[in-house]
Amino acid sequence: MASSEEAGAPGVGRRERNHGLWIFVPWVILSLAADLVIWFIWYPHLPPGRMSDVAAGQQFDIAVLSLCAAPVILFIWIYGLYAIVVWRRRPGDDEDGPPLQGNSRVSVAWIVGTSALVLGLFGFGTYQLIVPNGAGGGQGPSPIWKPGTINLQVQAIGQQWVWTYRYPQFGGFETTQLVLPEGDQIQFNVTSLDVIHSFWAYQLGVKADANPGVNNVAFAKPTQLGTFIVRCSELCGLWHGAMFNSGRVVTPAAFVTWARHTEARLASVTKLLPPYALTYDPTVIKTLGPVLVKLGLTGAGGGWFGPQVPVQP
């Protein structure tokens, strides 16, 4: 027969709630709801969008990582909130908690769950880096992956503080306009005439450093008509923040019309440019400053800075 002290002891005759179940059930429900929201509502609006195949691949990668991250974050929040509410210290309770020596089920679940998550992301990340687009939008001077067919090459030339573009398949003319045909596989050859820049066509998912004397290669296939922004994402001097312009994705027919017209319009001054090459000697470009100014290539290695630069360096 139990003593009066034992009968009146706290917790006697009362079954301890299943804390794991109280944490697990809300976590599963909220995780499922969060992942459904991410996939069906948030995913289509994630950056950088779907204006090219590379951008769509990056958007998919972000969505997958978000699907994996949401349950982890929710578990931390739910566990923390549960601990604060259920296991908080009550007034007058100065006793130590019960000694815990370990729980094999919790240990196994933790090891299996975290191992599956980490190894799954490792496999997914390795596949995405190697198979669809090599190392992403910017592959460097020696890309580990190349598309089967290249329809158009465009050279992006960085210079303080403007981007210019050459089209070697149309006479090698140079312009500040970046126009691309929808549905064609583009190879960007990115270089610089002065300091290090970084060619970042955000909506296309393309980013490649523009280094003097180096040709960095990037690939993309535009899949949607519209405009996109090109920025320099490497600090390159006083007016780095103003080094951006916009590009356009047009229909293939409209692109051919624009390219042929621009090639003919600039034919006389294109002859004065250095022959198309993957890199250039800026001391040669500098002698062409007046010609490039007439082309609207403000900066362009010619030592001239346009009216958009309020203070002349």
C-alpha cells in the first residue's frame, strides 16, 4: 500500500504526454502545407524567372532547396515554441529536471533524417552542376559543358563604365545594344578592356567575370520575349553603380532584321575597329576613341566619358 507521501506526490497516477507526437503531427501538417505553397504559389515567381533555360534551371534549384529548407525551419520553430510553452519553468519550481541518459529512437531518427537530407542535396547539387548547364550560367575560360549547337555568339566587353557587344557572325560590328533571338542557343564571350568587371544578365541567369586578357564563356537560350537588365556586379571604379543597360529578346526574324540593318549602318566604322578576337589590347582600342564616340560607345577604351558621368575622372 502506497504511503500518504507517495499518493500525494506530483505526477503519480498521471500519464506523461507523448511529447514527440505533439511535436511531430503539427510539424508534418505545417511542412506539407508550406511545401505546397512553395511549389504551386511561390515557385513560379522565384528569381531569376524563366526568361532562359539557364534561368529556369536556377529557379528550379531554388525551389527544391526551399522545399528542403521549409520543414527544417518549421521543426526548429515548432520545437522551440513547444519547449517554451510546455517545458518552461513554473513559479516555485526550483528542482532539476529528470536525468536523461539518451534515447535510441531519437538518435536513429536524427542520424537517418539528417543523412538523407545532406546526401540527397549532395546528389542533386552534383547532378545540377554537371548535367544541365555545366557549372551554371558562367563557365569560365574552359567550360566543362557545352550545348550541342551554338546558334549565335555575342561578345560582351566591359570597360569603365559601359558594356558593349560585338556580333562576329554579322561582320563584327560593336554596339551598346544587346539584342538576342528567342529560342536560339547563345554563347557569350566575356572580356574586359581595363579592370575586372562582371557581366550579369540577371533575368537570363547569366553571370561571368569580365577580366582583361581572358575570355570567359557563358551559355543561355532565351525562351521568352521581353527586356532584361545587364549590370556590372564587380566593383570597378567610381561609376560602377551606373554601369548597366538593358537588353532585348526578340523573335528570330526581328533579330535578323536588326542585325543586318545594324551591320550595314555601322559598316564604315566597323572597318576601323580591331579585327574580332576573344581579347583585345586596350592600347589599340584607345586610338579609336573619336570613332567609338560617334557610335555611342561612351567609354569604350577611348578615354572619353559621356554626359551621363557628371564628374570627369
